[in-house]
Amino acid sequence: MLEVGMKAPDFTLLNQNGEEISLSDYRGKKVILYFYPKDNTPGCTKQACGFAENYPQFQEKDAVILGVSKDSVKSHKKFEEKFQLPFPLLSDSQRTVIEAYDVWKEKNMYGKKVMGVVRTTYLINEEGIIEKVFDKVKAADNPNQMLNEV
């Protein structure tokens, strides 16, 4: 797990519109970088819609929200349009960033051990340093939790 005080690994991924987005594009702003398992699943939808509902407050605090999963750009586009999400969803189908941020782990699903994305949120400060790490995040609570942190 990456730790508080470490420099957040930079990356470049495609968003739901097929545009390249890099973490370094957001220097000077706080970044909420959240990793989630899959578009259009109940928990991930609750989390994304919670961030969308609170989006104006995050903007007031000059904070950026970036969601990352291994879903495709096309899947992200459908998810964004269905729920009118106002922030970038980044596609990491190769799991490069997911693994760099140490969120690809063994999980227990329906009694079976499987590998997958463990819901995790990083708060990165204006200089690109990890300020807080939240692992085993509760999807419905995470947006309000992060609003209180920024």
C-alpha cells in the first residue's frame, strides 16, 4: 500500500471521452483518486452518484475527483451518460495504475477467492503528495467522508 507522505505515482489514462488525463495535470489542486471495481454495479453506482451529488461542494473546495476502474472507455461512457457523472472516469484495462496504487488484491466473493480491485480512495495534495489513504471504503459513505477531508 502506498503511504501518507509518499509522492503519488503519476500516470496517464484515457477518460470516458477517449482523452488522455494525467495526474500531473491537476498539480495545484487537491485530487480525490478513487478506485472502484466495476461500472454499473450497485456499490460503484452509489459511490459515483454520491460524488456527483456533492460535485459543486468539491469544486468550491478546488478539489478534483478522478474515478479509476479496469472497465473500458466505452463502459465508462455509458456509465457517465446513464448517471450524468460530471467528473472523469479513467480506464485502466491493463491494471498499470491499479497495481501501482496497490489496489489489485485477493478478495472473497461468494466464498471464492478472486483477484480484483479493492475499493480504495486516495487524497492527494496540491504538490502531488498522498495526504490520506482510505482502504476498504464503504461506497455509500465515501463521498461525504471525502468532502469532510478536503
